[in-house]
Amino acid sequence: MSIKIDLQKCVSCGKCRTICPGNLIFKNDESKAFIKYPDECWGCTACLKECPVQAINYYLGSDIGGKGTFLNTKKEKNLLHWHIYKPNKVEIIITTNVAEANKY
């Protein structure tokens, strides 16, 4: 499991770099984000939740049924939409309310 950052979509906001608990995301010469050691990614998805332009994809490992499946997120006020993309072009969207995430 690891992330991949799309440099074409990255807007150099730096939010992913600030939130990454492992300090694994760096800036290139154009101030675009990149992950230097993807195999060291903790899989916490904090960077996905902070990226305002869906430039970061999280690839699910084959050990949990990923086999080419990846996901990213889109924020809409208190809602977080998890977009899951499967290799067969199927997209699944799961929406969570972040204001109620720790309610129980």
C-alpha cells in the first residue's frame, strides 16, 4: 500500500507535507509534492484527506484485495467522499461525515 502524487494535479499548497506523520512528502524544484520513499508510507491516508485537488491516490495492496484498486478523497464541508476506483472501471463512493466521525 502506498500513495502516488499526480504532479499535473498538484497545486503546491503543501498541506500533504504538513500533515504526513512520517515526514515522507517533499517538494521538488517546482514546489510540487512527491513521496521520496513510497514503500515507507504508513497508509494513514492523512494526506489524501488534506489534498484539495485529489492529486494523491492511495493504492490498495493485493493483500487486501487491491490488485490495481486505488482511492482518493474529496471534501465538501463536513462530508468526506472516498472515491474508490477499481481496474474494471467501477467507481464506488463512500461518504462519511467528519463532524460525527468520533461520535461513538
